[in-house]
Amino acid sequence: MCTSLTYENLAHQHLLARTMDFPTTTPWRPIFLPRRFEWHTGLATTMVARYAYLGGGRLPVNWPEPLMADGVNETGLTCAELYLPHAARYADQPAPKKINLTPQDFINWVLAQHRNLAEVVADLPHVQLVAQSWADDDFVYPFHWLLSDNTGQTLVIEPTGEPLKAQVNPSGILTNTPVLTTHLQNLAKLLDQPSSKFTTNTITAAQNWHAQKRPLPTGDVPTARFNRMALLRWGSPTVSAVTTNAIIMNWLAQVSLPYDAHRRHQLSHNYTHYRAVINATTQEYLFWSRTAEQPRHLRLTPAMAETWTVPFIFPIN
């Protein structure tokens, strides 16, 4: 259960932001993975990273490497992993002459192996996602992914049983099930639009919604969070670089899921572990843990990419 968006501010910086909503796990924290890092897939193969990246992850029990959920690499490619229950479909077995990955491996493959969206799209036909558990996980998680880079384009990759493909997401918004096409249909219905395609007419309708001071959709179900974030994102004036992080963090707070200490160990208790704002243009990573009074502000610098040779686990707060 997560909510994500992409955004371009008045300085033409390109950003990807998200909430990380999940039941209790080992703690999530900022993590740096270096160039030439050898990472092991859940299928007992090894890949070597071409690019360093910085993102949100956690340290699984009895596994030597971090599990990553989002990040930005040194070339400005960004990616966030979100939950897609009841809709994700994976292959039963690895395929010969394919790059076989478990769902948890996919974000490493995107960020550690590619410079930009074009390279990801070109490589997608060679990938097969396999329904196999990873590390300390007891079952196979259903995921889909939101990607962006410094072109400003937003893509979504949804493994629904067909060969993997990337679809353009002009709304820049992604939550959980249903699939993106259905989300856009629901948004069009809410805004009384004749077409489910996201166009300038959709943006005008969102702006009119705000101008009329109509209430925003409420509730924690994915459709409500998608619609609320779309109205916030497209109905509000574009902001400066100085105010971007604060505005987006506020939007994320409006769709965050509350933590209930009495339900902490229930698998059904999804709550927001952290909010993140990722700047593809500057390679900055803003990480705000649920337990922190203020966010951590980190940046993947050229010096880090050139000289850091081992993973670095940042403190949570």
C-alpha cells in the first residue's frame, strides 16, 4: 500500500516521490549501493552494478544485501516499487536466454544497470519475472513500478501476465491495485471527463475542482489515494525549487497511513514507514521516517559515485 507521483517544478527539476506503506518489517532507511557492487538475485545468480544509486531500503534477516524499494542513480534515473495485489502475474519458472529476476530484484536491475528510461525500455523484452521468494520473505510479492528520468517522462511497468512492457503515465500518479488504466478511468469519471485519457482537459478539470473549493477524495483505498493525489498534483500551481520538497511532503502526508501500536505485529496493518522525495536532476534524496521529527537530506554526489566502493547504510533518523 503506497502512493507515488512524479513532478516538474518551476526550475524544471524532475522529481519522484512516494510513501512507503507496509506492515512491520526490519526498519527502512536510506542506503547507498556503489558501482561494481555484486548483487545476488533471488534465483542464485549474480549481477554487477554499472551505476551507483541511493534510495530507501531495509536489511533483511539472514541475507547479506539490502532490499531496495526506491532510489535515484548517478545518471538521474529514478524508480519506486509499489504493491499490486490480485493483478500481478509472474512466470512459474526461469526461461532460457532471458534475464530472470524475482520481483524484488527488478528495482536493482533498473537502477544499477541503466542510464535512462530508453535503456530500460530497450532491455525489457529480455527480462522474465519469476514467481519465487527472495531472502527472508515467505511468499512472492505482487509489485509494479513507477519510473522517471531527466526527460520528465513517467513510465509504469505492470507485470500482468503478458511480456513486460512500459506504458507512459501522463498523470504521474501511481498507487496500488487496480492497474493504471482503471485508475485513469476512475479519475475521468470523478472529473466528469468523456475520455479516460489523461490530457490537458483533465488538468483543467482538476484546477477547476480546486478553484471551486470542492472537497478532495478521502479514505485509504488505492482509488481514493490516486484521485486525491492527482487533484493535489494537477490542481495546484506549479511551485519553485525552494518550496518543492515541503509541498510534496505535505501531499504525501495527506495520503499516509497511520500507525497503530496495538496492531503493530498484524500482517494486515499497513502503515507509512517513510515518505521520500527524490530529485532526478540533482540526485538528492529526502527521507522522512515515521519516527523522525525532520527529514534526512542526502545527495548522491559525483565523488560518492566515483570513490565509494562498498554499500553504506545511513541511520534511520
